[in-house]
Amino acid sequence: MKKEKLILDTQNLQRFIQFHCEREHNDVPKKEGTLQVHWEEKPLCVISYHVCAECEALLTYGYNRLQNCPHEPKPSCRKCPKPCYEKPVWKKMAHIMMYSGMRLGLSKVRKTLFK
């Protein structure tokens, strides 16, 4: 995976998980944190997040899987010939991606149409 793709995928992962957490875990205490994206042991960027402990664990898990993805070019996880996510985590992440992707996509359409 190229470093630009790693940064973009990590930012998308953070955005989707945070969006889901804000709406579905609104009664759970949140904490601020940062995720430092590395490429060959060198820091590339820092991504800030504000999520609950459960979502923070998912974010860290997903980032570690992204960082160690052996495929070039990286396919989407649902089309991967050999998924690296454990099945229960994969199901949870698929739910988050569908939930957030649909709503984030619709919010972009609304902003474009109703400026």
C-alpha cells in the first residue's frame, strides 16, 4: 500500500467510526485521542478522534490491519480474497461502514442540493 493511500484510508476509517459513535453511542463517555500514522517506522501524520472506548479499540484494530495489508493495490475489505479481520470484528466494521457511508454520502448530497 502506498503511503498516501494509508493516510486516506486511515482518515476514512476514523471519520466513519467517529460518525457512528457520535450517533449510536451518544450516552457513552467519549475520550479525545490521537492516532499517529507511520510509514516504514517514520511518522506521516496525526489523526485526532473523539470516540468511546469500544470504538477506539475498533479504530486501533482497523489501523493495525490497514498498516499490515499485504495486497497491492489494496482491495476494499469486503472484496478481499483473504480478509485479515476476525469474523466478529469484520461484521461490526461492516455495519459501521454501511451505517456511516450511507449517512455521510446523503449529507454530501443534501449540502450540494440545498446550498
